[in-house]
Amino acid sequence: MTAHDRPNLPPEPWPELLAGYVLGDLSSAERTRVQQYLAAQPEAQAEVAELQATLNLLPLSLADGVAPPAALQAQLLRAAGNTTQRPQAAAAPVTAPVTTPVTTPAIQPGGPAARQGSRAIAPRPVWRSLPRAVAIAAIAAAALLGWQNLQLRSALQLARQDLQFAQQRIDHLAAIETQLANASASLAKYQEIITLLRLPENRLLALRGPAASPKPPAAVS
Amino acid sequence: MPLTEQPDPVVFAALRQGDLKALDVLYGRYSTPIYRLALRILKAEEEAADLTQEVFLRLWRTLGYDPARGTLLVYLMMMTRSQALNRIRQHQNQRKLAERWGRSALSLAEGGDTSGHASGHPGRFPLEALSLDETASQVRLALAQIPQAQREVLEMAYYDGLSQSEITQRLDIPLGTVKSRSRQGLLKLRQLLKDLVDSP
């Protein structure tokens, strides 16, 4: 599978590759190898998390003496006071659609498609002398395609990241859903009991055989 | 013990219970680094303030942070960066694909107790502004110790969300150089900040 499974191949420069993984500069082949490696090596996952944390400590070095406006704190608390908490279910701060947990990220980037459209209708001043215009259009199209290809590839990478993130969210949501199902199952039971208790005959709390239960409603009416 | 002196996980647990005071405490702890990062990326004070509020509101509303997966500070920094770059992307079409790390960063934020300087003490978190200041000066010190060329590419990628090839174009140096500089820079930083980011 991976190179490190095969001892006759030179060992991979894992620290560099892991750093590259965190920095997002790997080729897709490299990324696949890293992902396989990570799946097999828990300690490498910790290493990735540490590199990630390192990177995100960078902003602590930013200029001293700059602080948010004083009024912001009160403003935030007011806003939060008016906002209900919606744990996890509403959490997904992902721009990619969370609804498609398929492993074909091709459908993901809605953005790029839209962008392509707007680019394609960019004004083309040389439109009258047809042959020349055609040639120019062809060149432009080729350039455009190259550019778009590049963009699509970046988009794809981003979308993959989104997808990975979204999938974690989905797992999480699935867990919550199960809990919810359980909860509503027991809720239903309680409601049943409550309904029973609310029946006019509710003084008869002792459990009765099924033969008795159809009766009371009839007796009420 | 008052909430202000409790470690982040305790405060966050209170936040989960809908305690606004907890949000207040966390704001007191982290609004400044968040604002600074937002300002660095967005380069506009009003927008940085707006984003700062959004980050906290989102934390409050979604409770998307999982204490088991890393420190709150790192989580908030990732959120801030990713959302700031998102805004930039919305503003500037040609750069909109720049965000390289934000999302995967969020999903990978597991492990590291990036907190206590005493690396051997799991469960210690950077609580008060004081220890955050200490952390900050350690980060500055570390950054000062890596070559300027490495720092430059790391910062371009982190704050401007530039891809390696965009950096290649801007600096007019080969892609391989950009890659090796940023990787070496990151690895060196990680080494220098070992005590801060080591998993317990």
C-alpha cells in the first residue's frame, strides 16, 4: 500500500510531508499517502494536531496594544442574550453543502461554477471581424480553461477539506439523531401514560387488563 | 471558585448550560487575540470588531467546540482565521480559493493540550490574560528565531490565505523553495514551541 509498508523503498520524509499536509501544499498523491499513514499511525495524528496548533499560535505574535472596542463586550452579551443556543445541529460553519456525504467532491463546489459563468460573459470588444475574433476567442477560451482548471483544482482541494469536515459533522449529527430518537421514544411513552392518567377514570391507577381499556372512552361519551 | 478563575473547560461547560456570564469570561480571555487576528486579515477595524463578535456568537450558538480535541484558544484562532478568510474570499473573487487550512484545521484540532507551559501537567489551560501574554511572548521569541525567509512565507500563507503558487508568483521564487521554506519554518516553530503544543 504505502511506501512505508514496503521496506525496500526509501522511507518517506514524514515530518516534511506532515508539515506540508498541515500547510495544504501536497500533491494529491502525497496527500493520499499521508492520509493512509495517518490512519495507521495515531502518533502521527497527534503530530499533525500539534503542527496545526503551532500554526494557529502564530497570531499571538501580532502587535501589542491593539484591542477590540470597549463597547463590543456589552454588544456581544446583548446579542447572545437574544440568541438561542442550537448545539451542533446548527453548528456546521461549512460553506459546502453538508447534505451530500458522497465521496465524489466534484459536485461540491457550487462557487466555482457560478464564477465560471460570470467570467465567461466577460466583454469581448473585438467581435466584428469574425475570423480574427474567433481566433482571439479561442485563445481566450484556452487561457480561460487553463485558469479555470487551476481554480477548479484549488476548489476541489478546498471542497475535500470541507467534505472531511462535513463528514465529521455528519457523524456527530447521526449520534445526536440516535439520542434524539431514543429521547422521543421515551417521550412518547410518557405521553401515553399522561394521556392515560388524564382520562376521567384516572383514579383507577391500578393496571387493568386490555379488556378494560376500550371501555372507558365509551363510558365517557 | 468564581467562574473567572476557572479553566476553560469548566467555563465552556457553563456556557453550554446557557450561562451568559461564561461567555463574558471567555470574551475577557480571548477577545483581544481574536480581534488582532481579524484585524490583521481584514485590515479594517469595524469589520474586525464585527467578526470578533461573530466568532463569539457562533461559539455561543453552536457550541461547536469540543474540549477533548484541543484548547479553546487554538479553536478560536482557527475559527477566526477561517471566517476572516471567508470574508476576504467573498470580497475578492480572485482570491477566494485561498483558504487552505481553515477547515481541515478545524477537523484536525484534536490532541494537543496546547496550554500550560508546564507540558507535563495535562489539564492546565492558559487561563488568564497573564498566561496568554506569556504564551504570546514565547511565540514572538520563537518567530524571531526562525529565518526571516521562512517566517515570510508562513505569514503570507497564514494571514493572506495565499496558496504556495500564489506566493511563488509574489516573491518570484520557485515553488519548491516556497514549500521547503514554509515546511521547515513550521517544523522549526513546532520544535521551539514544543512546551506549548505537546500533547500531554
